[in-house]
Amino acid sequence: MSDDVRSLGELRAGDRSVEAAFRMSYDQLTPELQRGFRALGLAPTARFDALTLAAMLGAPGEEAEEVLEDLVDASLLQQPHPGRYRLHDLVRAHARRPAAGAPEEAADRTAVLDLYVAAGRAAGDWAPGGFPADARASGPSPFTGRREAAARLKASGGELVDVVAYAAAAGRYDHACWIAEALVDHLVHQGRYPDCRAVLELALPCADLATDRRMASSLRSCLGMVDIYQGRFPEARTWFTEALDLGRGRGDLREQARATAGLGAAEWILGDIEGAVAHLGEAVALAPRTGDDWLSVTAWCSLGAIHSQQGRHQEALEHASAAVTTAEKSGRPRVISNALCFTGDALLALDRLTEATELLLRAVRLAREAEDLALYAASLSRLATVAHLQGSLHSAVDIHREALSTLTPSASTWLEMEVRVRLGATYAAAGRPTEARHEFETALALPAAADHPRQYGRAHEGLRALDTAG
């Protein structure tokens, strides 16, 4: 920031300078517009909307919109898209000068950073129990619901990383941590893993400087979660172990529960079933004491999946059903869809295909509503498996292929392997060995495929069966 301001003063020709021209434009503004312009100098991103200015001015959105339009008319602001505004880099550098040291500077920074905390918390599936009660959650939300908050974050794009960097550079260490934490659920379900990791890595050094001592544990759990999604399970186990030690050291039940559940999930995938069951069982017991429904659902589902893997399908169904009951309370479509998928798996194992079909159709619908492509693909693939078991092999192939087509390049290796192995099995059952072999071999060739032992083993089994039949 200081480099931008210094370079502005160097843009001159003789006695004429860019800075002087900007200063003259600013001096001609009304006091209300000068106040708005100063506030925009403190915005953490180059692009913004009326809500950004409204938060800093403590004014209604319509009033902030009028200020922005007047600044556009004064040629101090650009409007590249309807509802979105932008300060040219040089104008932005100039706006920082009157903003620095202004009486409202600290309050404006707090207001705009609080706005991003609120957006992240509203857009994800953790709220309200996923965060401790604090002043940022006690007032009325600036968003009408999850969709509005998520749309605002999507509009910000890659600039969300800039927001965390801005907070850290301004010495707002708590805000850097809070915003990074709040963005995790939104970003991972958008498949934006590099952005998610970037905000967490920017925030992690701030945790030691923040007054909220919870953040050192929370951010490590968040990094563990990103590693789980990206299939980096040994690294995830390390993050969750550190987070658990920190949470226990502070006697923080919420962070203990989060880290314990994450550790259990990592251990399960890494083959430590005994450790996974112990940690997930502990998380199931702790989560209700923290009011964290999202965590309860996650822990119940993981524990049920382990029991299903062990052939204890009725117990798996009981756990998954408990997850659905808790998820319904949250009202979050993604959470409900995820729990329904695990319940569908248990019903499939018990050969209760009609019930599984009903639940999985709802899971597909909710995943689409939540705009979660990975969950949509996972639920579709399960639905295809039901069609396979019912003998509708052509339909099963079509549904599996639709699931595969929805996967983005950032999709996890685990999920793509799962869909391809299921599709390969359906091709084999339909008497199409060439297509089946292609799916099994493609699954095995994916990056770090061997890190997913269950899918890896099933792909090899599929190839062996083809060789035997051939």
C-alpha cells in the first residue's frame, strides 16, 4: 500500500501532477461524497458493491448507492458491471491519503472486515453452531440468507484472498483469522482449494498474534479439512493432531470436537479403523455439547460409513439416520443431502432399494439446489448404483456418465475414482468390457490414486474380473 501512495507522488510533468489533479477533484466534492470517497480508500478490494460502502458508512444500501453513482459521475469511480464498482489503481492510492488518520478510519476498517466475516458465516453450512457466539454474530445479519451471502462471495472471486491479506497487513490479526475460517466451507464446496489454502496460510501466522486464542486450533483444523478434500491424508492427520493438542490445552470443547472428528476421518481413510472409531465416537459425544449440528452430522456419517465397511449395515443405518435427523434441523440443503447419501449407502447394503431410491433422488435435488457439484456427482453416482442393482444397466450408465461430466478439474481424486469404479462395474455387468477396462485403468492412473486404498483395490479387482472373464 505504501508503495502505491509513494509512486502516485512521482507521477508528474513539470508543475503538473496526477496527485494534484486528484486532490482538486476531491476538494470539489460535497462533504458527504468526500466521506464516501475516504471510506472506499479503506476497502480491502479494488472492486466492491454498495453493501461495502453501506457497512462502512452505517447507512442504508440505497443511500450508499447514491454516493457511488455520484462518484462515478465525478469520474473518481468506475462501474464495470451493474452493481459492481471499481477504483482505478491510482485513484485508489489517492483515496488512501485522506483516509489515513481520518477520525473514522478504525471504525471503517472494522465495519468492512466484519462484513466479510458475516458473509462467510452465512454462506457456509457451519452456522450458527459452528462458530462461538461473539459480537460479530449478535447483531442483525446484512444478508437475507445463505444464497445472498454466497452470491456476494462468488462475485468477489479471487479477491477474497486479498481481503485476508489486507487484514493481516493492517494488523487486524483477529479479523484475518475470522475471515479465513469463515470462508473455508464456502470455498471447499466451490472446489476452490488453492484459494482456500491461500487464505488459511495467510491467516495462520496471525493466529499467534490474535486476541482470540481459539484460532490457532481452528485454522489447523481448517487446513486439515482442505487436505482431506484434496486427498492429502497424512498431512491432514498432522494438522488435526496439532489442532487437538491446542484445543485440549485450552479446554476448548468446540475445537476439541472439530479436531477429533477430522482426525477420525483421516485415520479411517489411512486404514487405522480402531483409532478412527474411537475419535469419531468421541466427536459424536462432544458435538451436541457445543451446539454444532454440522459436526454432529459429519461425525455420525463417518462413523456409519466405517460400520458399513465392516459389514455392520444395520448399525450404519442407525448412525446415518441420526445424521439425517440432525441435518434436517439445520435446514441447510448441502448438509441434508450429504446425510441422505450416507443413508442411501446403508439402505443399498441392506437391499432396501426402493427406500434408497427415494432418499437419493432427494439428495440429488438438494445438492443441485446447493450448487455443490461434487456432492451432486456423488449422489448421482449412488443413484446410478441403485439402477444397476435393479437391473436397469443402460440407465445406470447414463446416470454415472452424468455424474462424471459434472466433476471439475479441481474435484478430489477420491471422488473421481469412486465414480469411475462404479461406472466400470456397470459397464462390465452390461457386457461392455472395453469401456469397463477404460474406467478402471483411468481410475488407477489418477494422481495419488494409491492413496485411496478402497477405490484402488476395487479398480484392480474389476480388472482381474475382466481378465478372468476374457
